[in-house]
Amino acid sequence: MEKFYRQKIEGMVTANLNPDQKLGLLEYAVRNTCVGGDFERMDAALAFLRRANSEECGLERWTLEWALVMDAALDSVSLAMEHHMDTLCALAQGPADVVGRAAGCDHRYLTNFGEEVVRGH
């Protein structure tokens, strides 16, 4: 899943977009992650990103100070996404363990099943 989303984002053609438009696309991508679920950390990270990227931030865009705030907002998004992926891994791993035990599979085949499904390594 993570690999799928990464490929979609990296595959976007942004050559003709200005930096503000690119930030807008980033916000849409983060907002899309929040659709269809109750992801408190992602919602909080999105709110921080929006606040940092808005006029109400009170900082002049594209200055060093603004960049530091935006960097913190993006770190918040990254950590929230990581937490979200860890949660999905745990949700996928439980049923895999049950099915694997019932099928008599060697536990070594199932150890990283959730990680593989969610993160696509």
C-alpha cells in the first residue's frame, strides 16, 4: 500500500507547477489519506500542515523561518503516516497468523506478512 501511494505521488508530473501548487498537491495527498477512516494523528498532522501553509501562520512564505515550520509540519505528517501504516500492519498480521496456524504453515513464512502487504517491500 505504501509503495502504491509513493508511486502515485512520484509519478505526478509537476514540472509545470510552481512551488505553491506543489504544496497544494501535497495537501490533497495527505487529505486523501484521511478519507474513509478515523485517523486522529493524520487529521492533526493535516491540520498542522494546513496551518503552516496558510496565511494565518503569520510567517512570510518561502523564508527560512517559514521553511522550518513547514519542515516540522511535514515531519508530523511523516510520523502520522508511519503510525497509520504500523496500525494497518498489525491489522493484516492477526488474520494471517490465524489462517497460517490453521493451514499448518511454518511461522517463518508469516513473520512479516503484515509488513509486506502494507509497505510492499
